[in-house]
Amino acid sequence: MSRSNPKVLSTLERAGGFASAQEVYRLMQREGQSIGLTTVYRSLQSLVNDKIVDVLRRDDGEAIYRLCGDAHHHHLVCKGCGDTVEIEGGAIEKWAKTMAEEFGFREVGHTAEIFGLCQRC
Amino acid sequence: MSRSNPKVLSTLERAGGFASAQEVYRLMQREGQSIGLTTVYRSLQSLVNDKIVDVLRRDDGEAIYRLCGDAHHHHLVCKGCGDTVEIEGGAIEKWAKTMAEEFGFREVGHTAEIFGLCQRC
DNA sequence: TCACAAATGAAAATGATTTTCATTTCCATA
DNA sequence: TATGGAAATGAAAATCATTTTCATTTGTGA
Ligand SMILES: [Zn+2]
Ligand SMILES: [Zn+2]
Ligand SMILES: [Zn+2]
Ligand SMILES: [Zn+2]
């Protein structure tokens, strides 16, 4: 195993605590940092092992890395213009927890997103 | 778009209603059915569009297709073995509706999924 | 300084999925 | 029945994220 390159973590933070390996890599490139894509992948994997970040999957299958302990929230996204509202998910948090307990699941996470057409669209 | 090849659906059923495109393809090959991988992918996609199957992601990113009833529901998925439980989402339905109203969104849909480790894993 | 382990990254390999495109199968209508 | 166009098919190539290889560089303690 290898240790995580600290610049990868700080870039993930700067990206809003939520990005794919490719996105972290491109962001670092744009900022003029010299790093290899391989190192980005290895560092993110190492952060996952250390439980410093979570890994989820986008709908298209790309892995996205999420800083743990980040202020957890959900999104309301407009299908028309892409406008996004960050929303509180209290009801969902409870629901996820209840369901997981009921079926004996551990180390539980969840995804939830609402999409529709905003007033302007 | 194209219509689903009926043999793909019946193979998915025979596979226990839960398999990846590659697995459906290999199964059909083994059974001596002549079909192209492309057609398997297209048929599964079409079944997803028609809401006859759900699509989820394995931990490794591979898409798995799952036959499901037409009633709206959500999933509790094991990150370890892929085992899936269909669950009721009453709390979520209400939450999505409330949030959408609050922000004036129309034609609203949502996604929600819980993942963790099941008892055996 | 030296030796050795860890870190790095370019390039190649992998593997699922999508795209291309030429061919075949259907089907409605004359 | 013949025929023209639309839909379906699949082999091969392209795509794209991710992993593996491997040679090189860097760091560190003796
Ligand atoms: Zn909008
Ligand atoms: Zn939540
Ligand atoms: Zn399990
Ligand atoms: Zn729902």
C-alpha cells in the first residue's frame, strides 16, 4: 500500500468534498500542480481504506469520492436548467437508519436526490 | 430506439432476475442461443426505459439488471455480496413532495438508495 | 555516503459499455 | 407477390475509467 499524497485530499476538499478521481486530477492540472493520474487514484484509494473518504457511484458508473464528516445534505435539481438547491434531509436520515436496523445492515450510507422542473422552466 | 429481444428478458428471469449484461450474454451463449452482446445491452437498456427492470451498480462499477415489480420502491443493497432488499419508501415520498412544493418544483421524481453491509458480510 | 524501501508517473493493459455501420429481417402497401 | 423503407442485429472499432507494470526518483536511517 501507499500513503495518500496530501495534495489530493486538500484538492478534494477544495472541490466541495465531492468529486471523481478524474475531476480531482483535472482540477490539480488546471491549478498547475504536477501529479500523475495514478497517484491520484492511489491516494483516493488509500483515503478510502483509512475511512477518511467515502466512495459512491454515479449513475454512469464513475466512482465519486466524498469527504466523510462533510456537512451531509441532498439536492433538488432542475431537469430543465440544471439549477440545484441544497436541502435538508432529516426525514431521509431517519428512514435510512430505520431500514438499515430493521434488516441488520451495518456501515450504512445512502444517496437521495429529487429532480423536477423549477418555476422558471 | 429499439425494442427488447424477448429472449434477453427470459434469460434474466432464468438467472434469478439479477445479472449483469455480460452474465446474461454468457448464459445465453452457454445455452447455445445466438445473440450479439450489443443486442443484450440494447435490450436491457430498453427494459430499463420501460421500467421492467431496475439497474444498480456493483461495488466494482459493473451495472446489474434486476427484474422488479412495477410498484414504486427503493433498495437496500449490500456492498459486500450485492444482496438487495426492496423496501418501502413512505417517508421519502413525503419528503420529496414537501421539498418540491417548498421550492416550487413540478413534475418531480426522486432516487434514493441505502447501502451497507448485510449480516453475513 | 550507501543501501534500500516507499512513492511516483508514463505507458500499456483491462474490461465494461457505447458507437459505427453494413447487413438482415419485418412489414405495409401496391 | 414484389418492393421499398424502417427496425433489428451484431461484428468490430472506439471510448473511457480504472488497474497494472515497471523503470525512475525520492526519502531515510545506518
Ligand atoms: Zn429550471
Ligand atoms: Zn442524507
Ligand atoms: Zn452481504
Ligand atoms: Zn420513492
